[in-house]
Amino acid sequence: MPVNIGCNTFVQEQQTTHKRSFRVNRSYPKILRNRKNRIERRLAPKNWEDQPRPMFKASNIQYEMADRVQAVHCGGIGAMHLMVQRLGLVEDVDRNLKLLKVHLPYHESDHVLNIAYNILAGGVRLEDIEQRRQDENFLNGLDAPRIPDPTTAGDFTRRFAQGDIVSLQECINRSRRAVWKVQPEGFLKEAFIDVDGTIAQTYGECKEGIGLSYKGIWGYAPLIVSLANTKEVLYLLNRPGQAASHSGRVEWIDRAVELVASVAGKVTVRGDTDFTHTAHLDRWDEAGRYFILGMDAHPKVVQLAAGLPASAWQRLERLPKYEILSEARQKAFRFKEQMVIEKEFKNQVLVGEDIAEIEYRPHQCGRKYRLVIVPKNISVKKGEHALLDEIRYFFYITNRKDKARKIVGLANGRCDQENGIEQLKNGVNAMRMPVNDLLSNWAYRVMAALAWNLKSWYGLLAPNRERGLELVKMEFRRFLNAILLIPCQIVRTARRVIYRVLGYNSWMVDFFATWKRLQQLVLVEWKPPDELRREDHDRRSVAVWSEKGDRNDRTRPKSPRQRQTGAKEHARRFGA
């Protein structure tokens, strides 16, 4: 039976593996309401008199060690782990990522989640795992006897080959699909895939695979493919620093399009001038995929634009970024601009923009496409004196049928990906290079970027749609303070791990609502751990005997007696 929670209808209730459905204690809303009222009364405006002392009055501060009360600073980690389990990511990683021959004692999923959870708990580098490892309450909150230390975590990243990294990303994407499938109708009616490269600087002298970028910076040149609608990182590729921005992009664009097209009604790929690989435009167009890509202003297209008659041009009026619901505010004074004028620095000022479009067939294409042209009239000034005026052309090639002005607006919307990349660099710290070679650092970045994706998934699964989308768009560090870094008391019983929330913030109502929803939902088929281990053991046994047994009888698992007979026949025919 579907469960109706909030504004969305979701999948079936918990199966018989969980004998009783979860119910929130009736006192929880009352406790939250009381905490909210107390803080609102405390922060309510007052007619203060002149205070003789500052607000921070505490002076006789003492510290004591708690003996019986166990608490953790990142109480939201339990909700994240619950979501990961419901999405089936743990089982998927352990089944498809075979990097460990034996588990003494860790599984592949333990290593992957260890790196992601370290970031969600506030860690900024691999060494911060040791703080989680030494925190008994953190371990108790996840019911983990122990977790890998930083050195072991680094050694795990060195086990990855390129195929293993791709396999890990596909595991993450299968969980991503589970989140997408339970979204409301029209969730991805029109999806936008953004592609861009960046530079991850390193100061290490012994990092294998680093290179000198076009900006003169030593490091790597990661490629990020993201979904603009939800800010998710779909694929992440690590490349040497000297690699061109477009290097290796086609394969990952195709993968991303195939992934998103399974749930989206319309898919559009966006990229700047470095990503206009015209050799693939016909193929994408024939497959029904849309694109809006920048084109370099090479002499041929500039000549075409300059030769257009005056009647072909229109003044470009930019679409407003947002709707003003109240009175328009007066624009703030631009101190930077005033300083440029006073110091008589050279400055470039945009005077106006026009727009036109033509049909254009790139050299490597068999058909024509729309080429939207935007010439910008730029005045170069020194102080208050104009030095010269120049025209700079910007070109966008597309197979979409929208008006030219909308095409320009959609193309400029890709710039928001820069904010996401900045969050990966300075919020998540996923662009660090904690190990010493290209593939290992690539693997680390994928696991670190998982923390960012978990943030988006959590927001998409929130029952309050508006508040959930706010979490999706939220900066990573702000998200941690709102959802993850919640002080909680940890109470363990024989069958449960209980997080008792000790603090309060404005997101607590949404936090409990999302937790309740995760408890009630089964996004993938859930099986007890014993059954999973038994299935995995049987699958391995069948694989071994298939290689050694009769080649004509591999379609179904053999019984123990058949396996014994097959082994004897194999020994008779080919020798023991």
C-alpha cells in the first residue's frame, strides 16, 4: 500500500522484515514546540535599558567528564546512514566493488562510507578520520565496533583501477535512480546536464599524474558532470593538470545523458566553448538529445556575424533572475567601481548587447543548426575617460527551438555550476589530493563527492517539498550546521540505537519529518544481512563450479550432489 506523507505519495510500507512500522512519539511535537517557544521568547524584541555588563556573562566556567551520558556532536549522521541503507547503497557497493579478498574486518562499503561520513561529520581532510575513530559515541551511533584509520583509508584508495572507480560511480547512480523514482510527477520534465573542468592545485612534489595547467598551476584537472536541477554530481573524472578542458568529456556526457534520460522527459547538455565537440552533434541530435554549447569566435563565424544586415539584429533584453514581490530596493553603492575610477585603472564597461541567429553547419557536421550570436559593445575606460569601443562576439550552437533570448538565458544558467564546483572545493573539500597518484586521488574524490550527493538526496526525500528544495540549494557548511551537527545523546539497547536530540534549531521539525519518512519507506528490496551473505556465498559457489563443470549446463545453480558429480567428471576428463 502506498503511504501518503506530506504532499507526495510514496512506495510501499516496510515489509515483514520490520515487524512494526515506525511511529513518532506523540510527545515529540510538544517538545519541539516548547523549545521553539522558549527560544522565540528569548529572542523577541525588547525595549532594553542600558546594560551594565555584556551579554556574554559567563565567567566561572568549569569542565567535567560525563560518566553515564554519551553524546555525539553530529547527531544527523544517523539519519544519513538510515537513508543510505534504505537506498541499498551498502549492499550494492559490497556486491559490485570487489577490492578486498577477505574482510579483516572491513568491507568495501565500510571504507567508502568512512570517507563520506568523515566529511559529513565536519572533517576537512583524510587525517580527521582519526577523530571519528577515537570518538566512542560516534562509533556507538553507527553500531560500529571500529572504523578504518586514515592510513588504512588511504591504502584502500590505492586499490582502485579505473574500472573500479567507474563501478563505484555506477553504484552511486543506482541509488540516485531510487531517489528520482519516488519524486513527484514532473520532477525532471526538463533536465539540464552541465559539463565543466576545473583546476585542483597541489603543492606536493611527488604526486603522480600532476601537470602544469594553462594557468601555470601545478595539479590535476578534474572534469565534473552535474545535474543542474538538483546540484548532484553525476560523474567525476580526474585528469592530469595539462589536460585540455574538453579531454575525455564525450564518454562521460553520454553516460550522464543515458542516466538522466531514464527518468527525464527532456535532456539538454550545456557547456562552454571548450566542450563544443562538433563531431558528435549529429549523433546527439539523431538520438533526440538537446544541447546548448558555446562556440569559439573563430574568424569564419565572426565574418558571418559582421556581414549580417542591420534588420537581423535586435536589442537583447535580459530576463529577470527573480520576481520582486515587494518594493524594489535601491542598488547599493559600488565602492569597487568608484575606486577604479579614482585610481584611473583601465576598466571595461558593458554598453549594450544585441542578438541575432543564423543557420550554421560546422565542418564536422552533416546538418545545419541554430547559431545564436550575441555581440557585446564594450567601452574601455581609464578613469572617466573613454579610450576605445570594441565589439566582442559570443556564439551559442543549439538544436532547441526556443526563442533566441531564452537560449542565451539557458546558456548563461550553466554558470551556476561554478558555484557547485566551488562548494566541492571549499565546502566539501573533495578536490584535495591526500594520496600520491592519479587514480587513488580520483577514487577519493568520488567518495568525498558522495557526501555532497547525500545532501541533495536528503533534500529530495524531505516530505515538505519547499523546505527540501531549500536544502538541495543550500551551501554545504550551512547544511551541516542545520542537519548534521546536531548534539545527540546516544542510547544503545539490544535491538536499537537511539539518538536523543539535545539541541534545537529551526530545521528540527523538518528533520523529524524526514526521519519518519525514511523509516516508513522501502526504496529498494530489503533483505536481512544473513540472507545477503547466503546469496553472495551461493553466487560465488555457482561461479566457481561453472568454470570447472560442464560447459553446457551453466544456466541454473547445481545442487551439492550435482556439483560433486561435475567435479569428478572434470577430474576424469582433464586431470585432477
